[in-house]
Amino acid sequence: MSAHMKKPHINSGGVKKSQKEAAILKITRGGKTYAIPKKIAEKYIVKNPSKNSVSDESIFSDLIDHFTEAGSVLKGVRTRENLSQIEFAERIAVTQANLSNMENGKRPIGKIIAKRIEKEFGVDYRYFLE
């Protein structure tokens, strides 16, 4: 078969990885992580949570107050990608010191840098704007 007649490689039934990952809810409990399709998880939404339920806001409020929400998201993306601050900073063309200040809420991220993060890591830039 000639090169121009070969079909392009499509992964997992034609769905881009980022779209496929977005459709999965990952829950960690008891040291195990479960990947559940969001369409299935929606069937199990609890309308009236019990007194034992805990919200993510209550768990992470200290982090958000200390680091800012945008800084926490930035650190989360870096952690998800398993990159050091130096490696992550190089990929978005900033210094490690600036990245550290952004993660710790001492420096705003700004639209230009937020768009670099979106382009490099596929995370909507608006998460990084406060």
C-alpha cells in the first residue's frame, strides 16, 4: 500500500485522549483509585448528602486560602504531569522562581502565561485567572 493511501492512526475509536480523559471521573478511596465514566457516575448523584459527606471546598479551603485557587490548580497540573518546577517552567517559558511565586499566590499568573499553559497542557486558561 502506498504512503498516500494509508489511513491515519486514530487512538481509542477516534476520541482524542483529552476528550476521553475528560469523560472519566477519578476517585481515590482507601489507597485505590477508581476511574468511572462520568455518564455512569451521574446516575449516582446524591440529592441529599448525609452528615458524613464532606465537600471538596471544606477539604481544600486551607490550601486555597494559602496558595490561591489559581496557584493550587497550577501546582495540580504540574503534579499531574509529574514535572519539577524547573521542567514545568521551561515548558511555559518562565523562570522557576516566577513559577514558584505563581503557585504560592505571590504573583498572578496572567493571561499570556495562562494561554501558554493551555497550549502546552490542554487546561483551559481561565482556570488560572483570578
